[in-house]
Amino acid sequence: MKLRATAMLVVAAVVFIAIRVFAGEDGDKGVLGYVQAAAEAAMVGGLADWFAVTALFKHPLGLPIPHTAIVPKRKDEIGRGLGEFVKENFLDPAVLSNRLDEIDMASKLGDWMGEPRVAHQLSGQLVSVLGGITEVLNDEEAQATLERILRDRIEDYPVAPLAGRMLTAAVEGGHHETIFDSSIKGTAKLVHENQDLLRRRLGEESPWWVPDTLDDRVFDRVYEAIHNFINEVAGNPNHELRDQFHEKSVEWAAKLQDSPELIERGEELKTELMDHPEFNNLTAQLWEGLKESVGSAANDPDSDLRQRLEGVVATFGERLQTDPELRTKVNRWLESAVGQIAERSGPELADFIADTVTRWDSEETADRIELQVGRDLQFIRINGTVVGGLAGLVIHAIGDILG
């Protein structure tokens, strides 16, 4: 474009010189006079606009003429102005809020997240982020945080009333009968496996003058009576011992929930357990297990965690499309979040733009800007040459008429 604009200026100069050289004094008359006037005015217009365009980016002909090379000289001011322009016109919270409200970002987000491909990719990225976080976290600090969370959660729930409610639920569901049956079977097994020990203990407790044969008969009768009683309780669903166990279970469930002494004792026991070194070991094992699980899930495209996250993403996307209330909430949240980010980051972005432009080399900056807008600026030169030529024709014609 520079060559084209310069070529037009050269053509005007050649025409003017040719007429002056070859036509002499007759060049001012007739058709040649109009051509000469047009060429002369075209040169003036082209040169004036060449000077104006060139003065934006450098000194014309290298001469330090005042108010030239404007872009290199005012580069820093241009950078600050550009930063302020972006901040005020693109990062204004009100402008962003209106724009987000118009485009309904939540609906578009729902459509996007509802695509299976996107849900799959997002779940993989989320798992990778979780895996990266667990890797960079300090293990001791993470364990301490996990232990603190567990302590806070456990301290929020009185252990005795919680145990009482669990026992009540077990009784109402008949699960305490299973516990009772297991206890009976365990008692029978314990007695059977320690028969010799019980016989020796009876011999130790029996007077020295009692014959062993009598001790054997007594032990056999007692052992048989115990077994018969155990079998009787185990085989009779309506045995009175079962009823007593049921009544005691109900009674204990109520006491655990209402008794101040048991509640206090439960809290003391809870505190003792949390202060025990094994509680610290438990939280360490929990953190290591969590870290290992997340790391494995991040490397396994078919992991259960990734599939669950994929389902969560797809479900959330579907809800955004079908739930107007949720969509409105998400839009409001997005508008608020973007507005806050713009308000807080706007000045920093403006400073970043200004600092970036400041670090640019002056000549390089002028070249960059000229490459972006230079084509249109060269049209100014072309238009100046054309308009100058036309103005010269008009002026020459008026002169002829008045003369």
C-alpha cells in the first residue's frame, strides 16, 4: 500500500514536471493548464498526507520535527490508555452482568455439560485435578486437617445418645436377636473349647479329701446342665432369657439417650479415644488411603470415581436445562463471580497491559501498530492525492471563470 500511495505521488510529480518542461509557458493554458493544476494540487495533497501519516510513527526524512514520531514518543501513555480503555469498557461489572444476562450462560453451560463427550472429558480433568492436589499437598498438614475435621464432626455428636438411637433401631428391626443368638453360640463354643480348663479349675477349688471320681461326676453333671441350658435358650424363640435381653436392650437404649451420667461417661470415653495415639494413626491411614485411591482413579479411565463424576456432570447439565430455578441461581452466581473478578482484576489487567507496552521497544511498537492499521493509513495518502488533484481542478476552473 505504501508503494501504491507513493506511486500515485510520483505519477503526479512526473506529470507536473513534464508539462512544465515540455509545454513551457503554454502549460498554464487550455487543457494542459487543468492537468498541470490537478497534478500540482495532487502533489501537495499527497505530500501533506504522507507527512501526516509518517509523523505518527517516525520523523519524516529523519528530521526531528516537533510533534512527529508520536507513537514512539507517547508509547507509555498509549499503553496506559489502552489498559484503562479495556478496564472501563470490557471489564465493567455492569456491562459484563448485562451481557451475561442476555446470553443465558447457565443454559449454554447445561447444553455443553449434557454432551456425553464433554461429561467424560470433564470428569477426567476433575479427577486429574484432584490427583494433582493430593500429590502436592503436604502429607502431615493434610493429615492434621483431616484429623481436625474428624474431631470437629465427632465432637458435634454426643456418642451415648447416638448409640442409644442405633440400639433402638436395632431392637425395632429385630437385629438384637441376631446379636443374642451369636452370643449364645459363642458361649457354647467357649465352654466346649475350655472343658479341660474348667475341669482342672474345679479340681483346684475342690477340697483335697474329695475323690477325683466324685469331682468328675459333679463336673459332668454341671457341664451337661450348662449345655442343656444353652441349647434350650438357643432353640426356644420365646425363652424368658430372650425376653429379659429384649427388655434390657430397650431399657439401655432409653438410658443412653436420657441418662446424664451415661451421656457424660460417653463423652469422656469419646475424648479418651480421640486422644489415644491410635486415633492419629487412623487419620494417617485414612489420608494415605484417600490419596492412593484418588491417584489410582486419576490414572484409570474406567475408575469408579471417574464414572461417578461423569454421571454427576451429566446430571448437573441436564438439571441446568430443565430446572429454571437452578438455571437462574447459576446465572446470578456467574454474574456475581465474573463481576467480582472483573472488579478486582481490572486494575491489575490495566497495569499489566501498560507495563507490557512500556517494555516494548519504541520502534518495534511503532512497527507493530503500523502493521495493524497501516493499510488504512496509506489509503489516507491515496485519498489525499486524489482529492488534492480534484481540488486543483476546481480551483483552476474558478480562476479561469473569474479571470
